[in-house]
Amino acid sequence: MKIAFFWTWDFSRNILESILSYDNIDVSLIVSQPDKLIWRKKILTKTPVKILWEEKWIPVFQPEKLKWNIEFFNKLEWLDFIIVVAYWKIVPIEVLNAPKFGCINIHGSILPKYRWASPIQESIKNWDKKTWLTIMYMSEWMDEWDILNIEEVNIDINDKTNDIFKKFELIWPKLLLQTLNWILDWKIKWRKQNDELATYCSKITKKDWEINFYKNTSLEIYNKYRAYYNWPWIYTYYNNKKLSIENCYFDEENTIFDDDNFWPWDIIEIEESWKKDIWIICKKWILILKEVKLEWKKKVDIQSFINWNKDFLNYKF
């Protein structure tokens, strides 16, 4: 079967390489976003997908627009399937109708729950104990068409977004191949989504990353940390500079709230025989800081940070 992948994210590398190991799949075309000018020197930089597939000698197409692009349509009409994962544009109906057996989307939730842009982050933020990998047909309406296949994935308390992606990497090449073979053999049993049960997650914005020790519990902050780990990180402000929290944990410590001297956003140094912990009192419970990164500085452990910033222990967020 001849397939095109629409993909931009670096997450694709291990998955797409595993797809190449299947004899009956011919990855004929990769579609990625255009190269970008990045950093202050404005260096034109290739996408991770393009770097990978140029090494594999597979054509990479990077259209600025998909609609009314005749050259692009001509590359698609002889395909059996188009597979779309985390692509940067809405795919128009002309592209959806181009391949012989349709356009397939891979989504990181149990649809119709968590439609749209950031389902894995949303699952972690909401402290879900599991998520799902859903394979579905695509339509003009994002994440609303028929479900073809689905598999459950556990979310452990310490799992971060990249950990869930790694779990997906282990299961979805086989799940995708199974689904495509079912379609070709007319064995697929798709099911419609119940729109009345739909929930939505939007594109991640800068406001989502910021934390508030007075308004958020330590568990809410910790789940945000797991959801936005590695990118874009959660942050607060210290002395008018952005302070990213790059390693932390939460503790359901309640006894400290019996002391009227402590308030949300207070910073406390807890010293034991063999270590020191830095606690921040939140709306409820305690956030334990491990590593932080001050704007324009390197990431450091919290004790080193305090050694260089003595006023931190008396700071009020």
C-alpha cells in the first residue's frame, strides 16, 4: 500500500522508522511544514521530519498552502492512504478525498473526549489515570469523524507528556498497520462518535504555563509541570524575571496549615539530617522544588539556586 505522512513533530522519528520495517507499506511521500528562520541570526532550519526523511531518500514536500495547489494534488491522487499526525494546518476536503481509501488521523485521546490540539497535556493536567490512542477517519470537522481502532494506555503518577509519547511509540505502528489491513480487507467496523459527549482542548498558550501558588493546589501545579515538561515548562516570576520550574513534586501535607504564620506562596526550608527540602505553600498542600531555571540562566538544583539568591527564602510570589 502506498502512503503519504503529513507530519511535523520530532515525535515522528521513531514511529516512522518503525513503519518502514513493514514490507507491505510503501512510504511514498512526507508532507511537513516549510523550513523556518529561527534564532536571532535568522538561520533557515529544516524541520526534524525533513532531516530524517532526506536521509532515507524519501521525497519531502513542504507546501505553504494546501488549497488550490494543483502540483500538490497531483502527488496525492495515486496514494492508497494519507496518514495525518500533528500536522500544522487544517487539511482541506480536496486533500481528504485524494487517496483511494481515505485520510487517517491518529489522536491521543478516547474521542470524543479531548478533541483538538493538546489531548495528552489535557489528560495529564486533569489527573487522568489512563488515555487512549485513537485511529479515525478524517473529515472537514476536526476530530469528529468515525473511529476505526483504539487502544488504552496507562498514565502513571510520574508520567510526563514525553513519557506518554514514548508509550504511544510502542503501540501505534502495529495498531496503524492492523487498521489499514482491516480497511483493505473490508473487515473494519468503524463507529460514530457521540457529539453530546464531546470535550475540547485548545492550543497551548503562554497563560497556560504560568502558575499561581495562591489559586492552585500543589497537585494542580504538579500536573501542569508533567503536562508541560520539556516544553514549554511551567513558570512563575521572581524579582521580575521568569523562573521556570524544571523539577518538582507535590506533598499532601496538611499539618502546616494549622500554623497561622504560614500562608499560600510562603517558601519554607525544611532541614533533615541528610538533606534540605524547599517547600512552597500552595492553595492546598505543598509543592517541593527540585530544579529551577531563572531567565537567561542555566538550570540548577534548588540548593544551588538559593546559595546564589539568598532572598528567595523570604520572597513572596
